[in-house]
Amino acid sequence: MRFALLVSQLPHVEEARTHYNGMLALDGRSHTLARIAGAICAALKKLAR
């Protein structure tokens, strides 16, 4: 418990939290783009048959 109190007082915690939240936001978008790309690829393969 004391460790958590020390970590929260480090100077770069808020800055790191902002970057981490940004990376989490990108994660959702990358999955969506991968799904869209997969759907397009599947549709093109279906048309090529």
C-alpha cells in the first residue's frame, strides 16, 4: 500500500497516464481497421472466384 502512495507522487505519472490512455484509444481503432481490411480482402477473394 505504501508503494502505491509513492508511485502516485512521481513527477511523470500523469504524463505517462496520458500516453497510456492514448495507446488504449488507438488499440480499439486498430482492431476496427483490421476487421475492415479483412472484410475487404474476403470480398475481393469472393469476387475473384
